[in-house]
Amino acid sequence: MYENITRWVFAAVLSSLALTQPMVLLWAGQSTNIPDISGSWERARDPSIPPQGQPPLKPQYVKEWQAKMQAIREAAARGEPYAERVVMCLPEGMPGMMAGPFPMEILQSKGQVTIIQEAYTQVRRILLDREQKPVDEVEPGFYGRSVGRWEKGVLVVDTVGIREDVLYQHAPHSKDMRIRERISLGADGLLRDEITIEDPAFLEKPWTFTFAYRRMADYQLLEYICEDNRQYSDDKGLQKIRIPGL
Amino acid sequence: MIPGRRIHWACAAIIILAMAGAAAAHHSFAVYDHSRTVTLKGKVTKWQWTNPHAYLDIDVRDASGAVKRYVLEGTSINMLQRVGWRSNMIKVGDEVKVEFAPLLTGEPAGLLLEVTFANGEKRELPVPAINTFKRTPEKD
């Protein structure tokens, strides 16, 4: 009987601790200065953020990139846009998913922060307080391998292992590209992700830009499966629409 | 169709798309005419409730009785749901009125901007930068 009561008291204390996340984190022995960033977020306008500049590519790559962007603009103006990878149901990957085409959800759990982007149900896992692996030990993918740690309330993240064909703003990059992020919750309630891309092979200097997000109260992410898209890429890489019977 | 006008609207669309940011830049709607819209009545043959975009197919009967099928592209169903659309609002066989930006190639297709349901209720689609599509008043 006595043993049972002890067990119940212990369980009650544990569950009351679990009710408040900061307490759990304190209990887990981590920094107490961890903001609650769990929940749904959507991109927000933030006048304090300077407009995103073009990628600071090395001179030998600038011309090709500018010509590509010009060709994309002209094709769209002609009404014959190039088929972006999303037409083939391919997700943006990193860092494009953080541009937040749709709402995103952040989950904070022990040892991990998980970010889910509603569009294409994109998921990235930020492993907390873990060592980053050398680039060559990470199989290249859409999201790479992310490790992070909380520093004075800022989630500092390091990502490597992004596939060379997963492009942001059509900027070329090498397999050694590194994405550094500083994710912080402002006093104004906005969440900000300051992203710095390092890639000495292609960039003259690190490329930094910031996205801001506002909380979406009571919004639950919807499912998103890309299926039976009637847009397609023709043999010239142009976006066309499939019309049955024609 | 004046070519200069088409380019003008396409340029305006690009500027607004750039301003609107990532949400609008996802899937291009540049294949559609930004300078005019078409309004038609027809019978629903398919209402494809899918991502990345929904599609509405309708059969339209002309004055001579000939039937032509139109393929109308909508937005993502997630965007539709966020502004109150539901998959059961349209059913096969429904008589609907649609306003769309026609495909520039002249094929019977378009970007769906507004639907008037069988019950008379009218709903606009949450097309990014919808104000870059010049609306043509409906002909009686």
C-alpha cells in the first residue's frame, strides 16, 4: 500500500513537471534560457529585415547566374515559364523550405527540434548538442544533416550535406556548402531565422538573409501530398499543362 | 490580343510575384493570360481535389449544341481550405459558372479565379497576386 502511494506521488510530480516545457528542459539539465518556439508559424513581413540581395557568387559564376535569371524572367514574360522542380513534385529542400511557402510547425523535444513545412510535407530534424559530421560522411540529400545548440536563447544550427541539384534562388553550390542559422524569438513575438550560406568554391563571401515568421494561433498543419499534377515539363524544360483529349 | 499588352501584364505579374515572395513564386501561372478573363457555364465532369493544385473539368455546350471540355487549374487545396473551401462544395454533374484566365496557347484551359456553385453561392480562389489578372466583365 505504502509503496503504491509513493509510486503515485512520484508519477504526479513527473507529470506536473512534464506540463511545463521550460521545467522539463531545466530538468534535462539544459540551459534555462530556451524560448518556447513550438507551434505553427507563417512567414511575416518584417521591415527591419533588409531585402534579400542576390547571391554573392564568384565573378566566374555571376554572369551565368544572371543569364539564367534573365532567361527565367523572359520565358515567364512570354508565357512559357521554365518548369521549376516543384512541377515534378520535388520539394524545395534546404534552405528553400525555410522561405515558408506555406505554414510550418516547430516541435521541441528532448535532444531535437523538428521543423515541418506544410508544402510537400517537408521535415528537417535539428539534433541538439551533437557533433557535426564531416561533409563526406553525410549522404547528400534535400535537407542535409543539421545539428544545433541553444546559445543565450538563440538556436544556432549547422547544416551540411545538401545535394548539388537542390538549389535556392537558382544559385549553384558545391557539395561542401554549409548552412548556418541563428533562430531567435524576438520581443515583438516574431521568430527570425538568420541564414548564412558558406561555400568558398562558389561564393565570394558568405551569403546572409533572414526570414521572419509570426505565430498562427490554433492552426494545425494540413496534409500535403503532391499527386497527379497536370503541370508537366516538356522536352524543352518548359512548364505545360496536360489537357485530356488533345 | 495585343502582344505589348501581354508583356505589360506579365511584367506587372513578375514584379508583384517578387514582392509577394516565396508563397507566390511556388508554381508559375505565367502560362495564363493576365489581360482578360472568360466566364462560362458548364457541367462538372471532374473536381480533382489534389496538391499541388486542384483541377476542375467542365463540359461547355455552345449555341450549336457542340460540347467542349475545359480544364481549369486551381490553387493548392491547402490554400483553398485555409480560406474556407471544402472538397464537397463541387460535385460531378453540378452546373457551375466559372471565371478564368485563359491559357495563352488558346487551348480550352485556364486558371480558375472564381466559381459560382449550383446553389448560386459565389467564391473566389486564393490565387496569389490575383489582382494582376485583368477581369473582363461577363457578356450577357
